[in-house]
Amino acid sequence: MKGKLLFATGLAAGYVLGSRSGRAAYEKLKARGTELWHSKPVQDKVAAAAETVKDKAPEVTDHLSEAARRAGTVISSAVHREAGHGSTTAADKLP
């Protein structure tokens, strides 16, 4: 209950403060974010991350393919085992 009350209070405070600062503050924050995103250090890190992803993608694909193949084998085995197990009834086991 205390958590819900704090959440509602924070939501109300955010709404009031946000509505008072208006669109100008939002546009200023958005401009700062865009400026930061387009800065050289950030773009250098983005380029490095993209290169790492390109280098690792084939390896990850191989691991995922192998994991999917194994999961398919396990599921198929479980389904066949369950189908074979469920085909006998109690009447079939009577002498």
C-alpha cells in the first residue's frame, strides 16, 4: 500500500511539474539528447558496437542454431515417449 501511495504521489508531482515547464523544456531536453547522440565520442562507441556485432553475428547464429536443434530433439523425444506411454490403457494391462 505504501508503495502505491508513493508511486501515485510521484506521478502527480511529475504531472504538475511537467505541465508547468511545458513544451519548451521538453524541446530543450530533446535537443540536448539529440546533440549528445550525434557527438563524436558517442558515435565512436556506436560504430565500435556495430562492428563487434557484425564480427560476432555468425558465431551467435551458429550457437542459436545448435541450441534450437537440441531443443527440437528433446521435445520430439519427449512427445514420442509420451505418445508411446499413453497408448496403453488399464484394460490392456489386465490378464
